Amino acid sequence: MDDIHTGENVIVCDHIVKDYSLYSTFGDKIKGLFLKESRVSTFRALDDISVTMKKGECVGLIGLNGSGKSTLASIITGITSPSSGSVSVQGEVSMLCASSGMRSQLSGIDNIRFKCLLLGFNEKQIKEIEQDIIDFADIGIHINQPVKTYSSGMRSRLGFAISVHVNPDILIIDEALSVGDSSFTEKCLKKVDEFKDSGKTIVFVSHAVTTMTTFCDRIIWINQGKLIGVGTPDEIIKPYCGFAREFNGMTNEQRKECMPDLKEYQQKYCG
């Protein structure tokens, strides 16, 4: 793995494997908690992934649905653990996904306080950033209403506002910008630029290749849990888009057997 020992790396994923047990019934799942031999099969979501991400870098995680992008992001964040391999993260991490991870029964303001308390903020610190979060989210009177009444766009606005104002060292954005309106997306991307300029590390998990081309320094392409390649947007985006178009025209059997070769698709789509 390249540069695994350099001081600049703030995220180091070393030979990450993630397996999930598959059960036919709920009863089988209960048995599997206590009897290892009762586990029928496993699904390998990530297979030997080794990547590094540097301080001040904006990295895109790209791949078809079910490729393992969000699983890798969850491992980096600490939401889940790898089955084998190791991950090292230097600094505080904040993850923003479309669901925002908020408590549906609480109001927007209560969720601001709740998430900040979980991150170790005291009352004074919460008060200092609360109004900035409310202003950035810009959801009006809905800030006092239960989050369960919010649209996906409103959840995303509030979630992004909280995530960027708690000032993490590493911000992971998992498809959250895809559910907002264009004006708010532009506002968020400006904030991402500020983060990048201040030396923060940003990880985009998205299908928005145009945004990735503009903002990302490097792209990590994953397919069916395997690392296809790492490179600049120019080296990865066109081959990935070409593969995605071909994939849409394949039969289910062809899709199961298909594992793209980066050099082949670079020659085919980059000229």
C-alpha cells in the first residue's frame, strides 16, 4: 500500500475485509449469535481494501449501488468494525448521510443539542454555535418541529449544518447533497471549499461525478467490494462512467461475473 507510513496520512485502511452473516429467518439469526456453526453463509461487502487519505485532501468514493462505498465510510467513521484488517484515523470524524442520523421524535433544535452533547460539547459551546447552525440550515419555523415531519431535503440541510459547525478534522459526506435543492447544494460546496482550504479532510461518497470532478483531488473506485483503482478524477471518472453504461446493458448473469480492469477501461474511454 502506498505511503502507509507517511505523516501526512490521516486515514489508513490496511487490507480491510468486511463480512456480513446471512440468515433465512429471524430464528436463524438468534441461533447465529450463540452457535457459530449455525451460520449458513456470509456476504463479503469489502474484500482486501487498502487505501490512504491525506490531511487537506478531498477524496471521492465511487462505485455502483452495493459496491461497498458506504460500508467503507462506516468503518472509517467507527460505526462498524472490519472483519479483518485495520483502520487508523487521526482526528475527529463527522459523518453526514441523507438520513442525518437524527432522532425523529425530537425537534430540530433538540437534535442540534443532542448531537453536540454526544460529541462532547458543553452547554456554553452549544450555545455558541446553535444560531449559526440554525441560520445555515435555513428551514424556518420547522426548526421547532419534530424531525419526523421533515422532508429528506430538510433533514439533509439540518444534518449538514450540524456536521460542518462542530468543526471535525474529517468530514464524510454520504450522498447527503443529492437530496437538497441546487441553491443549498451550492452553499454546502462553498463550505466544503472552506474546509479544504483550512486543511480538513473530506470524503465524498456519491454518484455525483460532476461534483467529484470539480472538488476531489483523488477518486477511489470500488466494485463488488473490491478496489478497482485510485487516481485523479481524469484517470477514474470517465472509465467508471463507461463501465456503468455497459453494466446497465448486461444481463444479471453477466453482471455477477463482471469485474472491470482499470487499465482496460482507461484505454477504452480516456483515449
